[in-house]
Amino acid sequence: MNASPLRLPDAGSIEAVLADLDPATADDDLVPALARAFPGFQFSVAQIDDDYWRDTRSVIRPDGTRIGELRPWMTAELAKDGGDIDALWRRLKETDLQITEWRGTSAFVFAPTGPGAADYIQIALGREIEWRAGPIVNPNYRPFGLEELLDPSCPRTEQLPDSDRLAGPVYCLHGRAGGAVVHVRSFLDRCGRIEREKREAKRPEMEGRVIREVGPWGTRETPFLEAVPDWFDYVPRELRFFRDWEDSSARPHRVFEHWALYVRDYTHKGEREVGFVPRPLQPLAERLAPPKDASIHIPDGPDRGRGPRDRPALRLVLPDGPRPLDQSRRRPGDCARPEGAARAPARFRRPRAAALGGSNLRLLTEQRRWTTSPPAR
């Protein structure tokens, strides 16, 4: 990147650039057009083969003459037959009318803004092409309802010939829940801030929460924050992804050379949700095989001393981070119980635990009943 970029790309300006692209040369003109609009940035583009369909369809004649959009046109035709779907289907299957559909794949544009792993901009785009999809109705099967007329699935095939291409490719911003244009460094700061605010808002609740253990010795209560002292210091996995990258042998490489980020940023039921899912830009050439010297941790207990074939299969739960025990759907004892085995009576259970390095990765093997009680009043 050059020394002083004039301005950061924004959604409105990017949409204006995309609208001016000629479909015949859009693939070749995309990066130069963005460079002219946003001087100082070095753009690159990567495409991913995650096919999707847009719900916009048109009605055309065999010569390509457009009649109208499918939904309003089909609704009007159904009204002519008095809402009789069977009569409409019989009439339309004798015509030569066809429908089109837009098919797309994802494309990501990247531009570095600094030397750090997270110092870059990502623009999520859709590369869409309009195709002649097939006849307006399936002549062999009567539609079950109105929605099948308005959004037919029968024309969709794995691949269409180039002769059926009608328009495109055109590029458009992907509306990925607020993640179409992101400066990754700023986005990570936002992820950390929102996570801290969420946990800080729960401080009164967590300070009053206790873990109650019931066993042969009686009942014992432990303050939750005493059992999980680093609950307020939780680092979102999005931040850990980039920190681990900088601490690994991959540091000399840019993240966007290998990964695209499916970013989300939205509010659901009054709660802010931010994060991303990393997607590799290139598939693995071959499946990763486990190393020959790999071993499995077998905790001490009644199974110690048995042969390898006699040991029960363990289920290992790998949480994304330290999760309060009372918020988990699994009871701690479930993590190490053999498949299909019933829980032992309470008087025969005894605590057993083993940690596998770090506070975020634990193999919980204790076999106790855990419950939580509301704060004391």
C-alpha cells in the first residue's frame, strides 16, 4: 500500500464502481476500477465456488424477449383462471414460455492497510450471471401450491451450457449481515469491545451465582467466579485467530492470501452478534492424516490397567472458550461417559478431572451432579 491513501472504501462508493462495470469485461476491470476510485490501495480479488441463487426470476420467450418478472406475472395469470392452480398449470405447460434465474458465487476483494495480520480491508461481493433456466412450469408434475409456481425448483441443474447465458457477470455487494465492507483491525476491536460489554453487564449476576455440588459428603457451594476466575477476561475466538497467526510460522504471509472471512454483525432479540467464520480460499490437496505417534489421554480411574480394546470410548468436548457450567447443555459427567452407558447412582460417583493445557481446553471427566442456585437474597 502507498503512503497516504485518500480515503477508505465505503459501501456507497463501491456500489457506484460496480454499477459502471461492463459485464463483458467485468472480471478484468474490477480491480483497476477500484484502484482508480480509491487511490493508494493495492487491491486483489479471490473467487470462491459457493454457489447460490437469487430469488429474482423473469419470464421470457424462446427468442429472449422479456415479458416480465415471474412473481407479479404469475400472480396475474393465476387471477385469470380464478385461482385454479391446476387450470393454470395445464395452460402454461402447452406454451413455450421460459424462466430465467440469477446464479452467483462469492468473490472477495482485499487491500492491505498495514504490516499486521489484521491490517487489511475485505470487500465481500457476489458475482452473478443470469441464465435461461427452463420451461415456465414442469410439464410432468403438477405444482403442489402457489409457492411452487412463484419459485419453481425444477429448472435448477448442476451446470448450464454457455448458450443459455443471458446476462452478466455482474458484481454486487454481498449483504452478509453488515459484513460486506470491513476493515478487519477495526472489526476485531469491535468484537472485543462488544464481548467485554456483554460480560460486564452480567457482573452482578455472575458475582451472585454459585455452583452447588451434591455428593456423598453432603452439599458444597462454590462461588462461580472462584471456580472460573478468568470469566471476565475471555478473548473472542476471532481475536485469537489473528493472534495465533502472528505467533505461528504463518506470520510472514498475509491472512487474506489464504482465508476469506464470512463476517456477521447484526442485532437479534436486542443482543448484538458479531464475529466471522474463516473460509479457505483453496481446498486442501489431500486429507490431513493423524501423526503416527498420536495418543489419547486416558484419565486415571477404574479403567486404568485395562487393555486398549477394553477401554470405553471417550467423548471429548472442545468448547470455543470457558463456558459457565450452568449454561452448557451437557453435564460435566457426560463428557467422559462411555457411549450408551447409563449414569451411575449418586453414591457411586466420585470426582475425577484432567486438564489438557490452558484454561480454554478442558477434558471434564468428573462424575458429579452439578446444579446452580440463584443468588442468595
